[in-house]
Amino acid sequence: MELTAVMTVVGVIALGMGVGFKNILYHYQHDAVRQDIRHYGNIIMREIQKELSAAEKIEEDHLEGFSRLKIFYYKENLTPDMIITGSTDDGVKFNGEFPLAGTLGLPKNGQYRGENKRGIMMTRFDIRRHVDTRPNLYKFSDAYLYVNLILSLESSVYTDGKTVKEEFPFLRKTFMSSAYINAKI
């Protein structure tokens, strides 16, 4: 009788520890993927800011639903020195290549990601200029930009067959100092 009671108590404790360990492991994996997304977003925004701060002129349009930036380091140039584009599956590219010598791609592959686990994609990438109605601030507002990047994480791990979507917004306000200094009123 006592042996049965001891085995029952030990079994309940083991079951509780197993469920607890499973939850700890899930949160560790999910946080590791989130950290990779935050790291990617912050580095991309820093690289975009670096390119924009050196630009004297930019042209913007849209390609496949995302902003495309054509950066001119000298406004007399006829062809852009840098083109920054975005896509859902690849993230942000600089002149068709991943940033940092091709090493910084969207972190959609790796540990704890993939089919029936966690998927990462870019859902928004757009650039807008600051708008000011005062004519004496036109030179300033033309050199002031908002860069908006949103990355999404879709998880189907331990969600009872449902997909849970999380968004990670990155917003930077960028001042193009070279464009401001070289602008004519």
C-alpha cells in the first residue's frame, strides 16, 4: 500500500516536471527566434540609416508592394549608387545583395524555424518624407525621412493547430545631412 502511494506521488511529480520542462523549452526556443528577428531588424535599420546619411539625393518608388530607394551619393549622378529593396521572403537587399557582404539575410532559416514550426517574413517596408506646410522649412523636411520596417513571426508550435502571428515594428527617423547641406533654396 505504501509502495503504491509512493509510486503515485513520484509519477505525479515526474509528470509535472515533464510538462514544466516542455514549457520552459518552448519559451527558450521562441525567445531565441525573437532575438534573431530583433537583431536583424536593428542591423538593417542601422545600415539603411548609414546609407541615407551619406546620400545627397534619393528617389523612391514601390516594387512588389514595398518601397524601393534609389540612393545617389552625388545629386549630379544619373544612375543610383545604391538601390535598397525589400521582399517578403528575402527581407531587405542592398543592390540585390544581402547587407554586410552578403551575410545578413532574413533569419527565416535556422534552429527552431522551418516547416510546421516558426516562419519569419517581412510584411512592411516603406519610406516616407516628413511633410511640413511651412515653406521656410521645405529644405529641412525634404531631408527628413521615416523608415518603417515590420517583420512577422508565425508560430505553429504548441498552439493546438492554430497559427499565432507576432509583429516586430522598427521605425527610424533619418536626417540626410548631406542632402540638407547641399540643397539649394
